[in-house]
Amino acid sequence: MPADLEVQGPHGPVPVRVYEPDTPAGAVLVWAHGGGFRHGDLDMPESDHVAAELARRADAVVVAVDYRLAVGGVRYPVPIDDVHAVWTWVTARTDLPARKAIGGASAGAALALSTALRVRDAGEQAPDLLLLAYPFSHFPAPTLGLGRSLTAIEDMVRNYVGRISDLPPDALPGAARLDGLPPVHILLSEDDDLRPSGELLERQLHEVGVPAQSFLARGTTHGHLNRPQDNPAADDASLGFFAGVLRLPREAPAWLRRAGEKRIEFGADYNPEQWPREVWAEDVRAMREAGVTIVSLGIFSWARLEPAEGRYDFGWLDEIIDLLHANGILVDLATPTASPPPWLTTKHPEILPVDREGRTVWPGARQHWRPTSPVFREHALRLVRALANRYANHPAVAAWHVNNELGCHNAHDYSDDAAVAFRRWLRRRYATLDDLNAAWGTDFWSQRYTDADQILPPRYANGPVNPTQQLDFKRFSSDALKEYYLAERRILREITPDVPVTTNFMVAGDINDMNYPDWASEVDFVANDHYTRPGPQSRDELSFSANLCGNLAGGRPWFLMEHSTSAVNWQPVNPAKLPGELARDSLTHVAHGADGVCFFQWRQSRAGAEKYHSAMLPHAGTSSAIFRAVTDLGARLRSLSGVAGLRRTPSQVAVVVDYESWWAAEQDSHPTDRLRYRQEALDWYTALLDAGIRSDVVPVHTDLSGYRVVVAPILHLVPDALRQRLTDYVAAGGHLVTTYFSGIVDENDHAWLGGYPGALRDLLGIRVEEFAPLLDGETVTLTNGATGTLWSEWLEVTDPAVKILAGYAGGGGPAVTRREVGAGSAAYVSTRLGPQGLAAILDDLLTPAGVGSELPPELRGKVELAIRGDVRFLINRTPHPVGLSALPGAPAKVPGRGVVVLQ
């Protein structure tokens, strides 16, 4: 039961009601109810219900304040004085949690914000966060025009302050100086005339650098927390929003929720809703035979789980989760929000994406939803909350799988919703419209903006669209998808804080719409979907992607959520995998840190667009080569349980990947449209593998100081801070290698002046006046016999410390240079050489750094070496057996397409 107490204030005792959680408290909240400054008490739901629920949900002590109301001659600042007195009392108590917050609803939100400003100015203990429900913080108050009387608002202010002009800034604190506040979390009621006050407050906070986020409670009016019975779902979501941020942050679980010894998990996406119930028992029996330990469940089941708006059918899902649990199989439970059901798109076609040319993306496939659609988010998050509440305590649920392959088909939406969200994103990035105009170079082609509402996404135009606008839209689009993921994660963390939350990345091939290095810190463990593409570097590309995933995970174990047992269905030609490739591909991911190996999917579909996509249990059934290979792999993974949990062992060479350079370098109106950023990086990776050199594929923000050699291909976008980092790396003895079209622009896609390679010109000791891209079929020959394609340059050496490692034949000048800087160096390659051409210069780049192969000469190029802890993986890059006699403790050979693990 809550305790009623009194706190001494400057105007006499202040009644408070203290609510304590049943579990140890991790936070304390001072809460002030609303009521227009002249109504309300501790028994109203906006005080009692809210305080009790936040105490329970957030494991927090909540102190509800019965401040003096503006009646009987009481006016500003007396209510603020009372709230401040309670805040002072709370902060003086040593028996309360260290994490402290203040908040309130409506008028109470204004009092809480005013108190936070007062303690800031007085240098007193500040709150760690503010919780403001539908705040009334401005006068004159912006309104939605839904019928609230402006006269009534004036009367409320006159009653509270005594006048409606020359108001003290902290009376309605939207007029006050707002910098220096802690993070602010704002709850908004959708159909609230005063909602614009909360929205304006959020924009003001962003403008002065205060972290702020808002949550819009759909279908609610002002004061909805005081009427929880009117819309229980909105009340639940609103209190969940506050509880999720108030609760003392816990260290997120870094791996699956399960007991027992470490192991490498093995399984697949499982779609039982595609099959009659009598098949389920057969599935589970075959899963046990194959050694399956986990399945991803419910990924595309929205139409089954919610067949009509607000009507849920969890019965079938209960049944299959119980069946899996009874057979010792874990569940990676998906939020089924990747594909909205027909009833939703029929009722709300405004959730459908719009492409660059203005065409609506209609239902019929999947991911037909706008990442920024408030309507889609309302429906999706309501389903997520229902799902989380249903299965929070089910012992089979080992992880949450948010959505599916976010951005696979809807990364770039050009709708009106996206336009509004893009402008909001731009306001956070640029302090003023003048700053945006400068960054976008809008004086070119008379594009200067005089009002933010003039700004649109880079829709179809009759010529090249502003390049910085395009780049910022790519940044925004990645952020919009990430923000959607975070909205789902917030609910899952609130309800199931002990269950890890992830989403499946797509680090593979040319997919770059999502800036995964920026996303990686937001998932509890990295998960990835990878599918090979045909070509001479197919196997190396798999290794490259797995390597990058391992480094996105910071060396910790990660989860291969999907790959294929054999053929896929979405390429022009879909060849089956050759014998040995199923296991080799899987084990290559394990070698680079994966502690989970899963496939799409468990049982091959009879119907639908992916019926020809391979699966663990193919159309041919258990009496098939694929199922036998799957079962063999399951046994192999069980034998490698000692590898689980081991970190990747870093190498001496890093290959840097920078998604923003990738985006910028491949935009239109460039010297060539043939440039492919990732292909150049992969060529370097292949050349290093050919030389028997282990390398780490790392994001550009990685600490590079531990690497002897850093290869940064096409590092096109180099802000000044990155230029300084690379300069410091070389000065400290590191050896940098970069290539053509590097260092050219800053973060705004503005060219660095003075000659190319721009920001890196002085570090490299060279200068280029003009690019010389090559036509299709045109090549250049180097003095070392290598052949260049795609690009060439006329290099001028500007520093006598530069050595020319190779030139263009026929007197064409330097092609590959290296400048020594103390014990370090900076090298430059001015043409695309491909793996074979790079092999001719690798020794000149690696030997001065003291980097050599860890493999015997006879294995270099034939075998890839990957190391986790003290476990070595030897991966055969060829279709032929390779002898291992030169390696002590190794078997005689590694089979063609095989993998040997030396534990």
C-alpha cells in the first residue's frame, strides 16, 4: 500500500503519496498530476493509477505530489515551490535509488519542467530524465483547432499567473532557456488541441541539444491517463513508454536466454502456418534427427495472428511453441510485422510505400509498408505488445527477432509521410535553414530553400538531383528503419528485459541501404542473413561478409540467421550447391565468429514465391542428399561446442568498410558510373587471401591502432576528423593503403579543394589535377606488368619521401606510390588492379610493416585461415584436396570444399 506523508515546503506542508515496487527499486520518480493548475488530487487516476503502474512496471519508487492548487488566492510560483520542495526532499534522502526522475501530466508537466530548470540554474542535483505527459508548456498555446476554447486557455493562465502578458519564463517553461536539461520523454495525445505545445517543446529541445523523444498515443484526447478505462490499449502503451525509460537500465543480455552448456545453435526459419497440424509432429521429429536446437517462428504470420483488427488468434502459435519446447527446441520469436495483412492495407492504403517515380508499392509481395507511417506503426506496435505480453514468460522463447530483413524492399520511401519525417530529421541535423542551404550547396541551380516545407525527398526529376540531398536521404532512410526497430525494441525491453532483442541484417553482396555499423550497437547480438552469388569470388565474398559481421559484433559471437542449403529462387539462374558447399559455407561463418547457424527455411514450401528456394527438409523429404548433408552438419556443429563463445582473434591487417563513402562514391554525375565500392574492397580481401594473409574487415569507426596495415579502398568521404585519425595512425607507425577516388569530399559531399586526393593529399605526398577514368574495354599497363581498368590518374609527387612502387608504362607517370612517415607509411593505388594485379604490389606494401603469412608457402592461396581463440579453421578455397603435412597436428589433407578445425 502507498504511504501518505508530508514534506515541508516554503508555504507549509506538502502532502505526498509514496508508491514502492514489490522488487528492489532502481529509480525514483517525482510525479505531478494535471488539472489546469486548479484541479486534481492524489486520488485521481492521473496521479494514483499512473504512480502505481509506474512503480510496478519500472521497479521505481514514485512520489506523487499534492501541490497547492491555484485557488483561493494561490498563484504562481507556489505550485512550483511545492514540487521543488519535494524534489529537494527526494534528492536529500540517501535511502532512495541514485537514478532520479521528475515528471507530470499537462499542468503538472509544466511544473516538473519548471522545477528542472530551477535546479539547473541553482546548481542543485538535476534529474536524470524528465517524463512529460501531454505538457501544457506555452502561452499563447499553439492548438490543433479541435474546439478547445482559447478563452478557457487564457482563463487558466490568468488564474495561475494573475495575468496573460509579460509572463515569467518558467511559469509556462516553453518560453524559458531549455539548454542543459537531461533527456526528456514526451507523451502526446493524438486528438489533443494542446498537442502542438508538446511537439513544439520537442523541437525546441532538439534545437538546443537536449535529447528528446516523443510517443503519440493514438485515439486519445488530452488527459487520457486520467481516463484509463476509455482506451486501455493506449493507456497500457503510454505507461509502457514511460516505464521503459524510467526503469534502471540493465545490461542487455548478449546471447540467447537458455540454460546449459555453451553450444553452436542450429536451425532455420520455421513456418508451420503453411502446413496442416498433422505435419507439425513430423517436422519436430525430423528436427530432432537433424540436431536442430532453435527455430525462428512467426516471421510472416500477421494475417494469422490478427485476422481482423484487434482480434487475435494465438491458439495455433501456443500449440507449436509448446510442441517445440517439449522437444527441447528453442524459439527465436519474430514480431510478424514485416508483411502487413490485406485487411490493414485495404483499410489504410496510406501505409503503402511510394517509389522515386511516385508509384504506389501495392500489396502482393512483402514489406509493403512505410517506415515512417504513423498508422502502420500504431498497428504494428499494438501487435508487438500483445505478442510480448502473451509469451513473456514462456521458457521456449530464447530471443526476439524484430521484423525481418528491415529495408530489404522498403529502404527508400518517397511518400508524404517520408517527406515530413525527412524534414524533421533535417531539423535535427542542421540548426538553421541557412546551415542546410550551405551544406546542400543550394545556390547551384537556384535550389535555395526559404521554408522547411519546401524540402522534399529526392524524387524523380528531369536531371541529376542535388547530391547532398541524395546523401542525406540515404542517411535519413537508414535512420528511419533503425528508429522503427528501436520502437519495437522499446516494447520488448519493457515487457521482457531478460530476453535479447535482435533483427537480421543483410551483410551480403551490394546491399548497402542500411548503415549496419551504425545499427550494430542497438542489437543485443548481431544476426545476419547471407546468400552467395555466382562468380569467381563467390566464396571470398561469403568470407568477407562473415568477417565484417564478426567485427560489427566487436569480436563477440554472432548469429547466422539465414543462408541456403542449396539453390535460391531470386536470381536469373539458381544453381544448386555442389557437394561439400553446404557445410563449408556454414563453417566459414562459424570460423568468423558465428555461434548460430540457421537456414531459410526448415521445410521447403509447396506454394508461394519461394517454393523453389531450398530448405533443410526439401520437397524430396528426409530421403534426400540435402537432408543427409543437413544432419551431418548438425553432428559436426555438436562436435564443435568447444568453439562456442570464443572471440575472433584479430589479425595484423584491416580492410576498412565505410558505408557513407559507399553511398557517396556511387552517386550519379561522377567521373564514371562503373565504379563499385564493395568490389574494390573485395578485390583487396581476395588478394590478401591469395597471399595467405588473414585480414579483418572493419567499419571505419573502428580503433585502427592495433593494426600494422590498414587498407581503405575508395575512402571517398573523409571529414576532417577522419583525416586527422588517419594522419595520427600513420604518425604512430601504422601503414595506410588507399586507392583512387579517396579523400575527395567532406561529410557534405563537397569537394576538398587544392587538388586530389583532397583530404589525404598531404598525407600521401601526391597531387592529382584531373581524373582519367577508362572506357569499357580500355586498360592501362603498369611497369610491373599489372593491368589496370576502370580508372587512372596523372600523379604528381609532391614530397621527396614518396617512393614510386609502379608506374604507368610508356611514361605515364606514377601509378602506385608509398610515402614513408617515420616508422609508418601512406600508400596510394591509382587504378583498379583486381586481385591478380594487387598481388604484384602486396609484398611492397606488407613487408615494410612486418606482415607475413601464418600459413606454410604450399597452403597460401589454397586455404583460408581463420582463428577463434586458440582454434584454427582451415577452409579449402578449391574443389580439390589440399595436403596439410606442413602443419603439425593437422590431418593429412583437407577435402575439396572442406574445412578442417584444429582445436
